[in-house]
Amino acid sequence: MTTFNQELTGRYVAAGGDRPDLDARRVARAVFVRDTVRTLYDADKRFGIDPADNGSLAELVDAAEKHLEHIATDVSQRSVMAPPNTGGDTA
């Protein structure tokens, strides 16, 4: 189990979960969740797991896609609306 957790943590960090910027971390988490659920769904289909289970995973994949879209839109809108950083210069 530890190896699996380490692998998932590594994938999360590789996706940008360790970035100091909160918006980047939000997007990284959403991408990570979407990719993890999609991987489970694709594996179930590939190995012929019960289609009823695939249905619920398909719904999770759709929900993860919508969540990622929502987060990305929110982050994009926030970055457009953020005041410009003057670097402390007041002149």
C-alpha cells in the first residue's frame, strides 16, 4: 500500500500540487482527480469489470471533468480580474 500511495503522491506533485500558488494547486488537484478516476474507469473497461460499476465510474469521470472545467474557469477569471502587481513601486 505504501508504494501505491507514494506513486499517487508522486503523480500529484508532478501535476503541480507542490506549487506555492493556490490556484495552480487547485488546478493540479482537479487534474489529478480526473486522471485517477479516468484511469480506474479505463482499467475496468479493459478488464471487463461489471458494466454497472463502469456506469458509476463514468459518472465520476464526467463529474471530475466538470469540476476541472469549473476550477480552470474560476482560476482564469480570477487571474484576469487580479490587479496588476507593481512590485511595490508607487511612483
